[in-house]
Amino acid sequence: MLDDDRLRYRPIPLNELLTQLKNLSQILMSLAYCSVFFNDETLYREMEELDEKIDYLKSLLIMQASLATRDGEDAERMLSVFDMASSVDKISEVSLDIAKLAYEHLSIDIGDYLFINSATNFIYAIEIDEKSPFNGRNIDEIFEIVDQIFDVVAVKRDRRFIVSPSEDFTFKKGDKLYIKGFTETIRRILELHGINIDIGGLKLDREILENIIYLKNISEFMTDIAYGALFTSSKELAEELESMEEMVDEITDQLKITVMKDEKLEETQKLALIEFINSCEYIADAAVDMTYSLRKDVKPHPIIERILEQTDERYAVIRIGREYENMDIIDLDVKKYGVDVLALKREGYWYLNPPIKGWKLKEGDELIIQYYKEAEDEVEKLLKET
């Protein structure tokens, strides 16, 4: 709970409020997936407090934005701030709904399978025992032990829930860590703890399983692209979100029918799956809503651009011409500049994390890439060439 239940104006800069809202919302979404996929019913109550903080910050943002609006043009551009705040709030509420499934014993217990078959960022819960190499060490020290990049999203200690602990936070026996990172990094951490993964008990139709994983990944991906579109004033990225939303709608409709027809599933399993499918669709909708004013040719407010200054990531769309037909993605020299290919669109379908070798490009393919600001000049050359 907040220390003070009263809601009063506080002079906090808009860019700081937006950054806090974005970060808290992303933490909530990560914890929600962890809750429902690993049957962790303890997270829901903790997430309620985070959601309450988001509501509080959103109210402060509305007050601050009202004071910061000087004229009609400024009011137009302030729409982007409200779009972002409204979407973040919706994503947070949906994340809470996802975690509530586990709290009500309606979880989708596929976490280990999803982890093994995921190439993207993933969140995993690890409990510290007396033999853990993390026991008695702070975050800086465990980074040195693992020697790979990851994020400690939260720590549960006794009845306390610590979000984004500082680098000097020292772990002790009994702590439960919620760690997010690439799957190979999580595997390394699990190996250090002697944890083996067993998916032998998994009982879920392959088509349902693969589509659940895809919906989770693409809805999460769409929120990243929405932030990228806003921060870089990219109407092009915003419009790509609409085509992703159409595909998500088609998949969710068909998947719900498949789930309902599956006679092997119990009624409670069907309910959990349908609710989760709906939640993924709502998150995708919120990502599209975040860029509404941008699609209407209203440039984001300069405050949004200030958030970009605090982040290193940039996004762009590469359209493949005839001269690159039958080449591998790696032939574009993307890895030379630290460019990560997040998705490939082909004939209306979005493939997430496509292989950079062995999958030939076709004329008309579209790639969404992520890169660091240091590589902007090289990426601009690449965009001109393609």
C-alpha cells in the first residue's frame, strides 16, 4: 500500500512519471507470465500493490500534464502522453488479471516447456538456499559469477516484495529471485544452482501450446514496438502494429475454438486458456492504442523524446528489395553493427526472432530491427541500400 492514501499534486517531471509507469508496467507483465506459467499464486497480492502505485502515478501524470499544456498545439502533442499512460494502465490491469488466474488455481503450468523452447527474454523464479552461489552476495557480485547480462526484476524476502533491487542488495537464504534474461543466461544460472528442468508431465495439444507461446511473445513484442514507435516518432512502426493486431485477432479467434473443442482438457483448463488468450489480445490492443495519435500524424510531445535520451535502443523497418532475394539475413551485415532482427513479416504473417542463417529472404519481406544509438549512422546506410 502507499504510505499516504491521499491523492495530492506533486511536482514530478512528466518524463520521470512516464519512465516509472513504463518500467513498472513491464515488471508487472513479466511477473504475470511467471505467475501463470509456473503456478505461482503468491505473486497476485504483491502485484496488486504495484498496480495501485501505477494508478497513483497515472493520476499525478494527468495533473502534471494539465499544468504543462500551454496552447492548442501543445494540447495536440500532449495526446501522446495520455495515449501512453492509458495503454500502460490497461497493460497493468490485464497483467493483474493474468496473475489472478494462478491465484484462483487456474494456471497454465507450461513454464519449463516454454522456457526450453524460447529464444527470447524470459523470466524465471529461483529460491536461494544455503548452497546457492548467490547466497551472501550482492547483485554486482552475482553478475560477475554469471558473466552474462540479466535483470533481477524483484526479490521476495519473508513477506516483503522488493522491486528492482539496487546493485548493492545482498541476497540471503530463503530469498526468492525473479530473474529476467535470455534463455541461455537463465540456463547458466540454473546450472549454477544445480536445477534440472523436467517437462515429462506436460499434457497439452501441440497446436494449442505453440499458439499460446506465440501469442505471449507477439503481444509482449508489440508493447516494445509501441514504445519504440513513440520514442522515435515512427508512424511507420505504428502502422506495422495494426497489421500485427489483425493477425493476433485471427489467431485468438481460431485458438479459442480449438481449445473449446479439445475433449482432453478439463473445464478449468479451458477456462484458464481462454482467459489467457483474451488477455494477450487485450495487451496487443493496448499496444496499438498507445500509438493512436502518432498514426493520426500528431507528433509525440517533446517529453516523450526525452525518455528516448535515457534509453539506448532504437527501432527501424527494413523492406527487402529484389536485389536481396535468396540472401540470408546475415548477408545484410546486421550483426556487424550489433543489430538484432526482432521479426520478419512475410505474406501477412509475423515470424518472431527469425534465424539469420538458412532462411532465405524474399522480395517484399519486412524486417523490424533493434539497434543501439551508437549504430545509427550504419543503420541509416543499410536502410538506404535496401
